[in-house]
Amino acid sequence: MGLIEKNIMSSIFDSQVFNANLFFPRADSSPALAGIDEYFIDAGNDARIHVRRHPNPAAKLSLLFFHGNGEIVSDYDNLAEHFSRLGAELIIADYRGYGKSTGNPTLRSSLEDAHTIFDYLKKEEVFKSIVGVMGRSLGGAPTIELCSKRSHIQACILESAYADPIPLVERRGLKIDKTTPEEDAVFNNSLKIATVKCPTLVMHGADDFLISPQEAKLNYENAGTKIKTLEILEGVGHNDMMMNPSYFSTLKRFFDSL
């Protein structure tokens, strides 16, 4: 069945009520930008994933970015230059049903599609010599999925990411007492990150009241790599991390260390 096995028992993580309260897709009808590379990747089941690359010929690092559940690829058009100045070439992916992508998003499909996206970009030789994967908020899940299973990824960056899947469910207005071993193997970031061996940066806002900074600390503590950094940024919460003056300088130090 591939890299993500689906348990024959029903799981709340595969339920319509959970995923409808987790994903907030919106369409994007804006025209393609000049000088930007667009990819539409077949993910099966009539789903096509839109990925946008902002070329940076001087960069040695390709940064595959998975955004939050209320964002789309084009939201990062004006931010790509900031990453370019850090020496990274930004490649940002949408989820099913987001932006110019088709299909219906689920947490499981976002993890499966991360592998499809990665394999396509690798086959098409899009990646540069160093490959990093970064996820913001919900995007931390596909980031950890890839970094835990792809040994040739050289950097893992988590921004405002969840760790424990039980609070994730509770934030959807639902209730579970525990997760099964099968669910943990797929959806529990704090357990999966133990197999991430590449250098890892965990960033979180000290005033994040949506996903607690304790979850960032849990991901950091459990990360399997010996090279890891935890940055709790003061004065910012879940959606304004970039407002902290240390945000981009922290990323630059990490990129420069690779």
C-alpha cells in the first residue's frame, strides 16, 4: 500500500467531520507569475497538486515548504524573495483542493501527497544539491513524514507545528481518549520525529495559544538527530512569527550551518 499503511479499522483522523474542521481550502484564480515555475502533479483519485517554484540560481538549498491550513501557494509569492536572500530556493506546495489543486484534502492524503510531490521533483531534477523541508503549522505533519522516511533530506524545519495528535483532535471540537499504535505511526508527530536524523530546527511563538510552545519542546526533545535547535520567539503567536526580528536571522544561521 506504499509508505503509509491505512488501518482497516475506522479512525477519527480519516473521518469527514475531523478533516472538514481541519482544512479550510480556498481557490486561486490568479494568473501565473513571470519567471515562476509551475508544476501540476498527479496524486491519483482525480487529484492534481499545484506546486510553485521561485527560481534562485545562486541558491544551493532547495526548500520544499508546506504551509498552514488556511493558506495557499500564492500567499507566499511576496515572501519568496526573503527566503532567496537567505540562500534558499523556495518550492511551495498546496494541499488537495487548495489554490489551483484539485481533490479533497485529508490529513492522510497530505502525508501521502508529500511523497508524491517529493518523488516528482526529484525525478524531474528540480532539487539543488541540498534539500530541506519546512512546514508551518499543519505543514509540520507532511514535513515530519518526509524527513522521517527520506534519508537524503538534509534539513528539517518546523514552524508552529503540532506534536501530539490528541490536542489536534480536540482543537477540532472532537474528543478522543487515546490513539492506537496504527494512528500513532501515521499521525503522531512527536513519535515520528524520533526517526528524523537530519539537522532540525524547531521554531515556535512564545505567545502561541493555538498550538502550545510545549508541543514545540516535545518535538525538539524527541527529534532523533544530534544536530537540533529550539527557538521560542518572544512576542509572537501562531500566525505572526515573521514579525519577530529574529525569525529570518534564525533561519539564516540554520541554513548557513548545513
